[in-house]
Amino acid sequence: MEFAEYADRYECIAFSREGGVLEMRMHTRGGPAKWGTTLKSLHAELGDAFARLSLDRENKVVILTGTGDLFITEFDDQEVAPEPDNIHMWARIHQEGMELLNNLLAVPVPMIAAVNGPATIHAELAMLCDIVLACENAEFADLAHVPNGTVPGDGVHVVWPMLLGPNRGRYFLLSGERIGAAEAKQLGLVGEVLPADRLLARAHEHAARLAALPGPMVRHTRAVLIRELRRRMIDELSSGLAHEGLAIASWQAR
């Protein structure tokens, strides 16, 4: 797989690469990224993108970031989604949900998250990276699920209790709690908190340092460090997605 084969493939992801450091910037129509579920949404595109970039041996480190001063905080109110009780749509959502996180964790090189602002929808995308950097005004929450009337089953039920501990993790998911950047660093969720104008440069500093190391060592290090997360996701993601879909379908069938 070559860079040109996927560089311009996606509606919601902009790629650039220099010195083996691949930067992938999420966006919606060029502005801050918004979450959606259509065939041209982040939900549909990210898993495929992670799979394709994993096949490109020229990638030595991946930086994941957002656009502007937001990571992801809103749903895309301009997309026209199919009817939610469409059985074919739910099969697609389940498959995409599996690919989204499993393919992220299958990326064979280190991943760095540069959280450029609040991450209140699918913040686990950043949390699953190996190095997490956040700007000073970043905050983390899971507002896409319980506060939105949805089962937190698409991986957040795995990630947050692992990172915060079982009790704080369940509280976080059930309450819609927001954790600011400073507290996130104290809790060990992020490695560094930086001024917004230094965030991406710092991510590239880390990336350049890692890219300069022997490639096989870096790849095997990634494999070792991500092993437990991959195991837990393989064991628990599919059933979590099924519970999420079943609850929505049951509620709509009343």
C-alpha cells in the first residue's frame, strides 16, 4: 500500500506525511470534526483508514488530531441518515464499530493523539493512542451515549473503566462527567498539557524522536504495549455494540 492510494480517499480525514510521520486530521467539510453515521462519516471512514495506513510500510508514526479548536464535540446535523430501524443499517454500524477500534489498535506503529480541544464525543479515539497530548482547554467526556439515551457499548465500556478504574469509569459513563485537561493529566489519561499553539509541534517532536529509532524495535514495542487493550477489545466490543443496537431497536419498537 502506498500513500497515494489513500491520501485523498476520505471525505472526513486529511493526511500529510513527512519523514515517515503520518498526520491524520479529522474534519467535517473542512471545519471541526463532527460525528456521523452515514457512508461518508468519520464512523464509516476511520476504520478503513486505519486498515489502509497500516499496510503502508513507509509510515513510522501516526499523529491523530482534530481541526480548529475542537477534537469532536458535536454530531453532524447536516447528514441525512437512513431510518434507524433499518436492519441493514444496524449490520453496517456493527461492522464499522468493530473495524473502528480494532483497526486503530491494529496499527503497527506508535500513535500519538494531539487533542486540540474538547473531546466529548468518542474521546476514546485519543485515549487508545500510545502518547496522548492535550491543549490546555481540552476536556474529556462521553456525551454520545448515556446522556444521549444510548448504551455505552461501542468500546467506551472497555476503555474508560480500564483507564479510570471500575467505579470511577462507571460514574464517568453514567453521569456525563467532564474531565478537564489538568485533571486528566493528574489521572494519567494524558501525558502532557500544552498551550494550543504548541500542541501539534510537540506531537511532531515526539513523532520525529520515535521515527528515528530502529523500525523493527518501534513496531515490536507498539505490539507489546497495546496487547492487553487489543485482547479486551476483541473480547468485549462485539457484545457491547449488540447491546447498544438492541436497546435502541427495542425503544423504537414500543
